[in-house]
Amino acid sequence: MTASWKRTHTCGELRAAHAGRTVVLNGWVQARRDHGGIYFLDLRDRYGVTQIVLSQAVLGDTKLGPEYVLSVRGKVSVREGSNVNRERPTGEVEVLVEHVEVLSASPVPPFPIEEQLDTALDTRLRYRYLDLRRGNLQRNLIHRSRFIQSMRRAFEREGFLDIETPILTKATPEGARDYLVPSRVHPGEFYALPQSPQIFKQILMVAGYDKYFQVARCFRDEDLRADRQPEFTQLDMEMSFVDEEDIFGVWERVMQATMREACGVEIAVPFPRMSWDESMERFGVDKPDLRFGLELVDAKAWAETCEFQVFRNALASGGRVMGIVVPAVHALSRKDVTGLEEHAKGVGAKGLAWWKAEKSGGAGPLAKFCAAPGAAESLMKLMGASDGDTILFVADREAIVRKVLGDLRNQLGRKFGLAKAGEWRFTWVTSFPMFEWDEDSKRWFSAHHPFTAPVDWTLGGPSPDLGKLSSRAYDLVLNGWELGSGSVRIHRADVQQRIFEILGIGPEERQRKFGFLLEALSFGAPPHAGFALGLDRTSALTLGLDNIREVIAFPKTASATDLMCGAPSIVAPEQLAEVHIRTVTEPDPKP
């Protein structure tokens, strides 16, 4: 038997064509207005809002409040003239209620359920189930769902198989810290939650499943930022008998189809490609925002002939002198320049030199070095500057120069609104460094991960300069954000062994942690490559959001805490004993 309160329509469905019909709506009370014994209520569900009209006779002694859950039965009536709410899809109708039933009562919420909300984030996360009722968050999650489903369908059309890989797996020595799970049946031993499905998807290639994908949950115990969470979701894929261009082609088709279907946006393919070296030289970062210029310019040719000792000393010590030309149309005041200088120092620069370009000598601290005949004109020609432009210079080690100017470029782009909203500029950044030297631990680390193939499979011969080796790693970048990373993998066991040696992973540790992978590679591994795209970040970007928290149903705080359910939390001593764990320190109980 069907319950009398079950809805016949949603709160976003009714239109003038439904006039005269008897309907049942279910939803939450969003607003209530008393007009002398006649009550006008806005009833809300995730599909929309419908105005309902209640008489005192129908309401009787029933008490109503905000966020009460109601079932109402009544007739659809057309609203006339000025009574029509043209800002609401259901605004041309209302429901004249004949029967109302309270399905659930509610205390007064700690904040109003409305889109423009000025409430502390901690309060929103503490009552996330209320926060999620707000229309903007609901639209975000609906978009995320449609985006992921569109991407799934695109991969299926490409012939990929959706295959799950384990969540309980083996701890790895590289990358971020693992989340560990103690084993009850194997005392003193631990599983790790996967940072990515990397090893398993490579083994699937060895097993002959040449086109794999999955929507994968990943876990990394690392410091959080606006675009990071301790657990996140990625669209992970791998292919056999391919190189970089095959991966690029698949993703370009998938992204084109997904953006068209989920966002109603047409994007141009193929995406441009640039090497890591080119990206760093032109933009100072490995995730360039191509929506605006302000590219870095090498000022060495002028700096080595000028009398400014700071520039000459930087070059003499093997450093760089580079600058950014800010067009005169984007005027910088002295106060602006001072602020940029302080910001540059905060990022790592010793200072920020500047010059307002004029063929007659210009203005600013560098003007006296541009006073000689032809000096100003020479510098303007080198930098591509015109009269009235402001040029910002940094002189230091190459890494510092690039980092500081890359950061200033992005800051100036935001300040002057140079990045046009609604413009989608994808690019592939390729050929990342193979290794990075860590000064603290005095050892090499993989710039990507230890399973990434080198451009030179000989690894530079018997005496390589490891800092100059390039890898076959690549990132997909959109509007200055890294969407995901991938690489051609090492499919030869001997090369993989050599990489482990370079990284200081000895034979015993190698066998203990990666023995199964090395064994699998020895049984006929095909050349293979793959990529993983962060779905949280990509969903947020396609909505114009700068924080992935707004597209995650139950996110953590910046301290990796779930304020709603109080995780992480203390567990009972008996539960610890079951998994053979004793804590080093007693944690403070949380309220």
C-alpha cells in the first residue's frame, strides 16, 4: 500500500500546465509568511522551491518552523500578474493545500539555509548536513556527479575497462606519508591506504588489460592547501603499447566530450605542448596560466654590460637576471611597487629592481644606469618594452628568479584582471626533470615517482649528471592549475632496478617493498603509460571555484579534521589491543 505522504512531483517540477491537478509535494520549509490566517510557505527540495498556500483551517493546531519536513496535498493554481515570481522556475504557480503532514520537526538551525551565507567555516562544517541543503552546494555536487559520469562514458567509448584496485595495500617509501591500517590477524603488521593505484595499474598492463580506468579514492597524509584534502578522488587510467601522444590524444577527446556534455563548453584540441624548461623560462612556474602574457624575459645581455653591481654579481656567480614588462595601460604606483617588493622578499628574493621605461632615461632605481647614450633604448628593445611601461627585475639563483617572477606574474594577472573568466586554456607540460636533489637528506628523489621512464633509457651512461636528466612525465594544466599528472612507465626490470639504486633503495628494501612489481615486469611487460586527473580540483575549476572543499560532500578542515563526526578520535584501549597497538602518548580527549 502506497503511503499517503509520498510525493507525486518534486518542488522544482510544477508549471502552469499542471494547473488544476491534485499533487503531493515533500520538502523542507524554507520560508513562512503569515498574511492574517493565510500562510504562504516556500517548500524546498534539491529540485527547486514551490510556494504553497495554507489556511488556518487546514493547518489547525499543527506547528511549523524553518526546516520542518512536510508532506502537502493540494491543487495547483496559476498565479496572476504581479504575484508571479519570475526569478523562480515554479514562480507561475502555487499549491493550495488541502492536507498537511509534518514528517519531521527541526530545532531552529544554527544558520539560515540560504545561498549567500556569512557564517564561519567551522560552523558550516560542524553542521555539514545543513550546509549541504543550500542551493549552491547542491548545484556543485550535481555538477560534479554529471562531470564524472560524462567522463566515464567518454572512456567507455574509447574502449577502456573499469577495474577496481585494492584500498588495503602495501606501504611505499616515496611521495607523501601513508595512512597506515593495523592488521588484527597479523600482529605488528600494517596495510597502507593507497596514495594512488600506480603499481596495480602497471600490473594490470602486464596482465594484458591494455586499457584500464577507474574513479579511484586516494589517501595522502600531507599538509593541506586550498586544492588538497587527505582523501581525494581521481580519474585514473593506463594504456599499453603507447607513448605520450597516445595518452594526450585520449585525454583531449575525453576532455572535449566531457566539457561539451557536462558544461556546455566547446574546447579546442589538440592542446598545446611545452616542455618543463620552456614553461619555467617563459612563466616561472610549471603550471602556466596562458590566458594572459607578462612572460619572463632574460635580461642577461643588458645586465652584463650595465654598471649595476647587483646584476653583474648575480651573473658572475652563475645566477640569472630576468624581468617582467608591465604595460603602461596597467599603471603601477610607487605604493604598488613597494608592495610587490615586499611580496617578492617574502617569496625568497633579496629585492626587486624596477624601471619605468623611457628612451630618455626613464624613472626608478635603475634610471641612473640607463642614462648613458643608447642604454635605455637597448634595454627597452631587449625587454620588448615601450615608453611608460614598468619593468620588474629579479637577480639571483635561477630557481629563485623563476619562482619570484612566476609568483609576481600571477599576482599581477589577478590585480589587473588579465585572466578572462570563461576562457579555458589547457596545455600539456612535458619532459620534467627526472630527479631532484634534497639538500637536507643529501640524496636524490624522483621528481615524479620512481616508476617514471627516463627520456634516455641508459640514464646518461656510467657517470650521469642526474640533475640534468629529463623524464617522460607530463602534467595537464588548465588556467594555471595542475589538473593531473602522468608519465610513460618503466617496463624494463633492469632499468627499474637502476632507478631504485639511484634513489638509495637497497636490495633488501627493494625486494621487501617492490619485489612483486619487479617480478611482474620480468614476465613480459608491454611498454605502457598513464595519467590521473584530480576530479575534485577539475570539478571546482569548471565551476569557477578556487577551493575543492565546495565540491566535496564531507571535506576535512586544514588540520585534517572532520568537525561533523569528530574524526580523528580516541578509540577504546580494548580496540587498540585487538590490533596490537599501544600509543606512545595519550591524546587529549576532544570535546
